Amino acid sequence: MTRATLTLVLLLGSAAAALAQQATDAVAPEAATETATPADSFGPLTDAARAALAAKAEGKAVTGQNWMITAANPLAVEAGAKVLAAGGSAADAMIAVQAVLGLVEPQSSGLGGGAFLVWYDAETGELTTLDGRETAPLAATPTLFLKDDGQPMEFMEAVVGGRSVGIPGTPALLEAAHRRWGKANWSGLFDDAIRLAEGGFTVSPRLAGLVAEEGDALQTEAATTAYFFPGGQGVAAGATLTNPAYAATLRKLASEGADGFYQGAVAEGIVAAVRGAKNPGLLSMQDLAAYRVIERPAVCVEYRAHDVCGMGPPSSGGLTVGQILGMLGGYDLAALGAENPESWRLIGDASRLAFADRGRFMADSDHVPMPTEGLIDPAYLAERGKLLSGDDSLPEVSAGAPGWSHAALWGQDTSLELPSTTHISIVDGDGNALSMTTTIENGFGSRVMTGGFLLNNELTDFSFETHDAAGWPIANALAPGKRPRSSMAPTIVMKDGKPAMVIGSPGGSRIIGYVARAIIAHLDWGMDIQAAVAAPNILNRFGPMDVEAGLPAALTEGLTAMGFTLNETDLTSGLQGIVIGPEGLSGGADPRREGIALGG
Ligand code: GLY
């Protein structure tokens, strides 16, 4: 390495560390952790759903022989379970779940957002992924989030309103998944969501709590205010809420397919809402009509004789989870155990190294050169893993050199993805497996509502700045038609060519740490799926070590003695997981949120 290159690497490393620290401090507080939400909170539920809530409260996995589904709200899981029990495919069930989630968990995902889906096909034995990521309008320019003086906007100033809205991808992804893998009649998959939207659903404690927490911040747009604050009061837990506008949108989607969303009255409503919002955006009818789902190969990394497979660019999720695990391959985490500070030193510093690469190299590879193969090359990860061989936290961390390309010239990006989002894991009766993480980005997205659903603020997942402090261009800078970098990490873990675990989580850029540690909890520490999703969250995104309250003193003191700064905070993962074992299927739902697993 020349002296100039070395200086550059050090500069990039320390600038990134400082900015990442700043970024970590800026993370909005998440909602209070859910523990054992009473079954009555969701209105009438089936006996199976009530039993699943009880199992979760007792820390027990749900079992099944033919199919399994887990998602963030019991009403949505019931809709999907009904489809699976009737012989529908995992893709069919996902559509029913997404339609209900858009109603009962509208702050996290919906028709106005985007999603990534990983699919294992039991007939062909192949894995593939669908990229339904939101996309920048053609009129958007790299300076969209810069103020007149060239400085980046405050994050929430950019989020709220039409400016941050990307072209939604979720409706097109639902249709693309159904075309490829659907068995059930398309239009019938929206029946439960339409019934609940018209007849009313019970507002959950989490939704009511988040509306109350938002308060005035959720009342910047008339349609949003009218829906979430009927009569001037925020919707209350246990209240019955109807959403006829959402039912009407679903009916169009059901009868006309995705064209009923991307063209005609629904599309006109989206464009009018974005352009008429207080902070107007640039989305056009042409943008909506041109939206396309992209099928991409899964990215896979070997770990403990399994292949951990997930979503490649424009998500950083699969690559960064893969990097963390790939670097840990040479360390015996099983022997060290889950409560050993040494295990978490290794995981924490592997994450720091992976996040350094993520910040520099990862973006939409259809628009910028990216060393995708090099980032998960086993030889590169083994070399990076050797950096972990000491006893203490690494004093300095910077991006590596994962294969030469123009990507070596990218600067460090510190843009954030804040926690909202939701995850769906499904195995169907034919043995197909589906892992889908779906989002509108921030909690309540852009806060702009039309057609009964919220529009995303996904464009704020781009870097606001076009160049880093050292003047290097940022790979994840905004460009027309580009997809913002994501952290979503829908994952299927394969063993001998068959799925062994389906897993994913919401949580912004913390998704990566949640998913990696759930896989380690199961594969290294032998936890069953409910224990693996419920296990304590400890993670590092290139700054302090984020830890949940209540960890054993020996663990926190050990980490501090190794040189880590601990940041005790709520870490509201929403891991939804399935393990496919010789005895059948088992499902787990994160106790920090309201979801359940149901099996049959
Ligand atoms: N907006 C969350 C993510 O894509 O990671």
C-alpha cells in the first residue's frame, strides 16, 4: 500500500467512525418493547392464534408438520394461515398477509412501500430473489436533500412530505410473486383485508402507542390526520377502526392486478398527494407506469456447513450478514457460548468491519460499480477475519479492498435507515420457503396518505450528500431511476440444498445485527427458533456496542474491559423465524413485537 493510499484509508476510516457515531446518536427512539400482549388486544382471534400468543409468552416455539407462517400481527398471520391450510402456496399466503399488515400495522409496510423477497422453490431446488425496492423518480437529482446552501437537510425535514417518496414496489412484487408461484385465485387473496377494512379491525396496543408517540408530527397532512386522529384524538388501543379507502384500493388491485395501482385513479391519487404535500415531491404518472420488479440471484455465504442466502444489491442486508458470518467462520463461538464477552467481541468487531465495507461499497449495483463477488469471497473474509484474532476491541476499523474495481474509489456513506419495517417468513405444504422484508421506511413513512395507505419515505435511504468529507463520490448518492441502499435482510439458510431456517427482521440498519445474531444463536448455540429470536440483542454498526438492558454484569463488564463503549437502548427487533428440522417445522415470533407463528 502506498503512503497516499494508506493516508486515504485512515482518513476514510476515522471520518466514517465520527459520522457513524453521530448517526447512531441520531437514531429515533423505538417503541416500548412488547411483552406478552394479551390476546384480547386484537379482537376476536381463532383458538390457534390465542394458543400461539400463549406459547410466545411462555417462550415456546410453535410446531407444524406441513406449513408454518410467522409475521408481526395475529390478524395478518391468521389470513395467511387460512390460505396455507387451503393448499395455497407461500406466495399466495404472503399476499394475504401483506394486504392485512397494510391495514393493521400501517406504520411499517404496505402498498405505498417496497419489499425484498427470497424464495426457495421445492420443485426445482432453486433459490431466487425479487427486488421490489422503491425507485427514485426520473425527475429526482442527486441534490434532492441538500438545502440552498449545499448543506444536507435535517433528517425528519427530508422525511415528512412528498419529497422523500419513491415509486412504490410492493404491489408489483405481490403480482410478480403470484405470477411465478401462486396457486390460489389472485382476487380472493385480498378478501380478509377488505373484510377487516370495511367491517373494522381492532387497533393494537403497538399501533395506538406509536400514534400517540408521534402526536403532532403525524398531523401534517389532512388525510393522515383524519385517519389516525378521528375527532381530533389519536386512535386508541382496542378501538374499532375502518378504512373504506383502503378497501377500495384493494378491490382495484384484486380486480385489475398491479395495473389497478400503477395506472388510473389510484396512481392519480398518489401523484396528487406527493405533489400537493407540504414538502412536495417529483413522482409522476410515467414513473408509476414504468415501475418494474427485478429478479436477481441470491447472495450466499457458507457458515457452519450451511449456506446463508439473502438479498443482494440494492440491499446491503445479504452481503453484510454474509460478511459478518464469513469472518466468524474460523472462531469457535459454540465453545465460547452465548454469555461469553469473547463471543460478542468477535461478533461486534466482525460487524464493525462489515459495516465499514457496507458504508463504502454497497449501493444499487445497476447504477454504480460494486465488488459484489469480492465482498463475500471466502479468501477475503478469511483475511478480514484474521483481524479479530486479538483480545481487545479493534482500535481502528476501516473498509477493506474486496477486489479491484472502480468501486475502490467510493467515499464513505453514513446515511441511516431508521427502524420501522416488518418481516414475513413462510413455509408452505409443498415445501417452498419464502422470506420477505417489507417496509415504508420510517415509522408511518412520509406521513402522506392516499387511497387508505401511507406512502414511503424510502428516498431518504440514499445518502443526502453526494461526496464524503474527503471529496470522494458516494456510491449510494441519489440518481434518477436508482434504488436506495437498504439493510433489509430476508434470509433462507440452506443445508445440503434444502432450506433449514427462514429468518428476517425489521429495524433499519440494525436488521443486519439482529439477523446475524439469530442465525448464530440457532446454528452455534443450538437455541430453538423461539429462543433464537428472543435472545438478547447486542450489536455494533460501526460505533458503540448497542445492548439491551438486563444483560449479565459479567458480559457488560467484560465488553467494557475489552474497550467497547456500551450504548444501552431499546432494540426492538421483530425477528420472525422458522426452522425446518427432521421432526418437522417450528416457528418463532419476536417477543418484542406483536407477532405470532402459526403452523399446521
Ligand atoms: N428502510 C429500511 C431499509 O430498507 O433497510
